[in-house]
Amino acid sequence: MELLTSAFANNGVIPSEFAFCAMDSVAHVKLSANRNPDFRWTGLPAGTKSLALLCHDPDVPSRGDDVNQEGRIVPASLARVDFFHWALVDLPPDTPAIARGEFSDGVTARGKPGPHAPRGARQGTNDYTGWFADDKDMAGNYFGYDGPCPPWNDELPHHYVFTLYALDVPRLAAAGIFNGADVRAAMAGRVLGEAAVTGRYTLNPAVRL
């Protein structure tokens, strides 16, 4: 089983087209095109009844004290945690390849609607839901894909892992408003195969990718 994209090379740099934010020489960051990358796959296992796609960043700071603070840095030595950027489930196994911008094209304040998604699929909330919870202009449920926006003062380049799962059920047992962690839990014992592609991204001009 293999997952492929033309948006970036595996372990290569993700173009800002697919990010929530891009570098800005004055304000550090600015909103970007926020389009989902394209994906196609080969070699699905026999008996695959649905597909699930997760995107997570395992390099998110475990503490926010220094995040995006002038005159401070987020040290590379800081412990890191997962941040989910996309949780897409119930894709039929015979569905066509995912096109660029099909599930996300631009930043939507307060989040895109869900959980219903194109192709009869469902999308969970991503972790911008919690990140913007206290922001009066941005708070909401962020369903579907929202791309990279790592701290602009982070010493560590971030990795974005897109993983496709072949499942033995047509509909995943994740009900209501679910998130990436819920999908991981619901997939336990249901995965016939998986494949991943990883991209790198930073908003810190001092970090070399």
C-alpha cells in the first residue's frame, strides 16, 4: 500500500499553498491559501471497505509559554505533542484520487462546517478548535483540513504526517463531533493496511529546512 502526492516530496518541504499561515517580513506570519494537498493511493488490501486519512504534527510544543512571543524562542529541546490537522473517514475504497483544494481552499474564520464532507465521507474537528477557543474572532469548530501554522519562533522544524488507513468497516464507529484522537481509538483492530507521506514546514526564517 502506498500514498502519493504531487504537492511535495516525501520528507520534503510543504509549499505555503497548503499551509494555514505563511511567513511575513513585517508581522511574522500571514494567512495563506490553506488548500489540502492532492493524494492518490495504490495497493489497497483485499477486503478494504473504507478509507480514513489523518494528518498530524508530532512537533507541537507541550507548553505555550514562549510560543509566538517577541524576544523569546521555543527551544528545540522542549517536549512535543501531537496536533491533528485533518481527520477524514468513511471514504469509499473505490473513490477517485483527492484533488488539491477539494476539501479545503482558504481559511474560514470559526471553522468550516462538518462533519458531513464530499463523497459521502465525514470529517472530524482538527486541533485549531482548541487553539482558537479563547479568540472571540476565530473561536468555533474547525472541521476538515487546516494546514500548518507552527510557532514563528520555534527552533524546531515541524513535520506533517499524512497517513491513509485501509479499514475493514464501511463506516467508522466515531459518532457526533469527533477528532483525530477519536479516529485513532475507533480504528483499533480495524486497520488492514496503512501508508504515509511526510512534509516539513517552518515559519521561522532562522530555521533551515
